Amino acid sequence: MEIFNISDISEIKKDNTKRVAALGFFDGIHNAHQKIIGDAVSVATEGVKSIVITLDKSPKEYFGKTSEELLTPINKKNELLESLSVDEVYYLEFNEKLQNLSADDFIDNILKKLNIEKVFCGFDYRFGNKGLGTPKLIEENGIEISVQNEQTIDGEKISTTVLKKFVRDGEFQKYREYSGRFYSISGLVVKGRQLGRTINFPTANLQLSEKYLLPETNGVYITKLKVHSEIYKSITNIGYNPTVSTEKNKKFIETHILDFDEDIYGEKIEIFFYEFLRKEQKFESFDHLKEQLKLDKKTSEEKDY
């Protein structure tokens, strides 16, 4: 899969390759997104490439002048798009030039320049300055279009907004139902305070690689951890560690890996969330904390997940 980071649309080079395109921001790459992208991939043949045209950041982030927590930041999005067999991905930098680009210019200088023969998008897809561009406008410009109707599960729209609510509320089984996978976050293992080792409960301290959305409730979660392409059962605490931490405003993500005893400092890990276990609490002593951690570990071991 080739990736193109476009800061100005003049960087898009015209060639003779024919393409079909899936259009959208696609945060979460949920079931409805997968259908749009999969349809584009399915019609691509030899000599016709399947591509995704998306943004490097959400318009909300651009206009709000603040970073937005995402379900699938760019690295994770690339991984998922590659697994869907997409040939090319074009990330358009959302800047002042793109903001002011008219819908007609979007069609002429992006879609037509890339020789797009057919476009796939959702029913609510909009593009161009002030979102005036519609799927109908693309069709009127001679490009075939396939518009996916609203997709629902039990009457609820499948959307990024709904997926974000599932993560915030710790409803990971629902997240899986709407996306086909459990929610995950990634980053590097960094050295923490190493207090877990003093109570025979070592943890991997995660430093997030990108701005991931985290559950709202601080506490312990039943998880799995992927490292070196292997997956292990684990329990993950998200919060401020009130029993032992003196850094009151610093949030930690610490994972104890079951049946594991390797040095993984500096390694990339991915944590998959399965279930909320309990809220974070301040214990009277290290001994009380240790006993609770033993119970948490036992609960995780007994779970079939």
C-alpha cells in the first residue's frame, strides 16, 4: 500500500492510472466504513487501483485549534486500510488552502487528476468549502458514484460518534459488534517508577504513540497485550495511581501481563480492551493494593477471552 501525504493539491501528479476511490475521514473504520472501502477494493481490477482519499486531521480539530482524540490515529488507520487491501491512501492536509477549496476544484484537481472512474462514499459525505460538495455533484461531473445508505444495528446508526461513546463508557463488546474488532491503543513501553516490581507485580508503562481516545472511567480493565507479534492476557490500569503516585495530575497507563517475564522496555505494544473490571481507588497500604491486584489477576485468568 502506497501512502501520499498531500499538503497542497498541486503535489498530486497526473498519470494514466485508472482508480476507484473511497472518500471519507474514516475514524474508527467501523462496519459501515469497511463496506464503503471494501466495495471500492472489490471493483478494482488489474490496471485499476483502489484508493482512499481522506484527511490528515478532522475538521473539528482544525477549527477547534486543539488536537482531537481519535479511535484510529494515522498509524492504526494505515494498518487497517492495508488489511482491507487498499492500493493507495491520500492524506490531504486540512489547512487554509483545503478549507477554501471549492467543491468544483476538489473534483477537477483531485478526483479528475487522479483519473477516478468511480467514487464510493456514505450518504452524508460532504466536501469542498463550507461542505457544499455533494455526491450528486460528483455524478453531475461525469464520475460514477455509489452512495451507501445509513447502516444500523438494532436501530442504532453505525457511526464514529457511537463508537467513541462505547469507548468512553467501557462498552467494548458493543465496540466489537459495530467494528468487527476490540478497541486498542498503541505506544512504547517506557520506564516508570518500577514500584510494581517491589510487590512482585511488574507492569509495562505505556507511552501513547498518538492521540488515542481513552475510557472516561479511571480504573482496571481486562485486556490483552500484543508484543513481538504474540498476544497475552493482561490487566490494565488507567488513572493516577493514588496509592503510590505523588504526581497528582499525571495519568498512567500500566499493564500487568499474565504469565510473562521479559524485558520489553522500548518495545512497541498494543493493548486490546475487553471489559471494565473496577474503578481506581486509594488503598490504605501497599499490602492492601497487592491483595487487590491478586484478585484482579485471578479474575482475568478465569475469564475466557
